[in-house]
Amino acid sequence: MTGAAVPAELETLMRRMRLPYLRKAAPDVLATARAQRWDPAEVLRVLLAEEVTGRDAATRRMRRRAAGFPSGK
């Protein structure tokens, strides 16, 4: 499914708040929410969960890199 366009004002706010993972997921989540008539709280929950998951993964990558483990291990 191709995502719906995110309104420009919302895109600007997501950039300003530095929410890259939420911004990436927003078009598909918003399209699904419209099609399935989700409650607004569910849309927020899904988008915030995407942001948290993305940040956790980025933190793990950064910490592994900083640990200086031998490559390939």
C-alpha cells in the first residue's frame, strides 16, 4: 500500500521535533488508519511506537560501534 501524503504543516512539525522514524512511518500508518477507521489514540500509539523502536535500534547500533568490537563478531 502506498502511503498517504502527510500535510506540510505536520511534516514541518515532525522535522522540528526531530522524529525521523515517526516521519518515515507516517504515510503508511495514516493510510491504514483512514482505511480501517482507527481511533486517533491508536494512530498516535502506533506512530510513537515506531519512533521508540527506531530510536532503540539506533542506540544499539551506536553503542556497538562505540564499544569497538572486532568486525564480524
